[in-house]
Amino acid sequence: MRFVTLILLLALATPVVADTIYGKVYSWDTLEPIEAVVLIKNGVEQRMVAINGSYSFKVEPGNYTIIAKSRDLIAIEHVNVRGEVRFDLILFPEFELPEEVPEIPSEQDYSVVALLLSFAGIVAIYAFKRISLKPKEELLPEDLKAVIEVIKANGGRITQKELRKRLGFSEAKMSLIIADLERRGVIEKVKKGRGNVIFLKTP
């Protein structure tokens, strides 16, 4: 009986090995590391200030919500931690939602609402046309423009490795830029062997 009790006490005394999640926090417009408050939670919360954009947490294996915030920029992501996980975050502008939900208008107000909706639709179409008339590259940050120029100079396609070599960007920053340009529909990434080939999409 004493032997069994001793075994149980040793098992309880054995420290639980925590996993690690770490990474960099980047600003969406410059894709440069940014100082931010980073919080990770799953019942219990941990938080830290990411100096120079770097953060790291020791956590138990499981699913977590990770939040990073800097001024009016924010990122909210869900991540599964098993072992050592690198998880970079890109902070985007935080959009405020109205505090109160507007009341549903009565039947006699429908004509006024329809008029207002029509006016709002016209304004939205006009604004969309003004934005769409601008060349895509005018709306891009300088780092993204530089990537596009290199791809153009190379005939519209280049390997990601060669692109990073010419621009002198880190591997993490290059991956973020490629992901951003893909999301904007400017480029297409094709897997080839152990690397990627980047194609510039024609407008």
C-alpha cells in the first residue's frame, strides 16, 4: 500500500511539460514588426508586450484564442498548440460597430427608408467606381510595389527564393508580402519542387 502511495505521489509531483507558441507581430500597411500587446487565452489568460514585434508564451497543449493590439490595429486568431508552434500575426485596422441596433421602421416609414437606401446605393456605386478607376498599384504600400516591379522586370514570373534574394527581405516578411498580394489578386503562387514560382496576374 505504501509503495502504491509513493508511486502516486511521484506521478503527481512530475512537472507538466508546457508547449511553446511564439512569433512576430506585423503592421498590415508596412509589413514591419510592430510593438503590441499580445494576449492568449483558453480559460486562463496570459499577456505580454511584444517588444520589436516578438512574443512567446508557454502553454498547455490545446486550442487557444490569440489577440494582438496596437493603437487602432488588431488581430484575433485561433490556433492549436502542440509542441513548438510559430504563429505570426498581421494587425489590421479595427472597425467599430454601432453600439445600438436601429429600430425596425413602421409601415408608413417604408417609402422614406426605400428612398434612403436608393440614395445610399448610388453613393456606394459612385465611390466604388472612383476607387476601381485608380490603378491597383497606387493603392499598395511601397514594399508591395517594389515586389511587383521586380516581377515585371523579370518577365512577369520569378521564384520566391530569387525574389527574396533581390529585395533582401527576410523569409517571414517575404511570405507575408506574397500572401498579401495573393489576397489582393495581384499575383498567383504556384508550387514547384521545394519552392514557389510567383506569377504576376494581368489586369
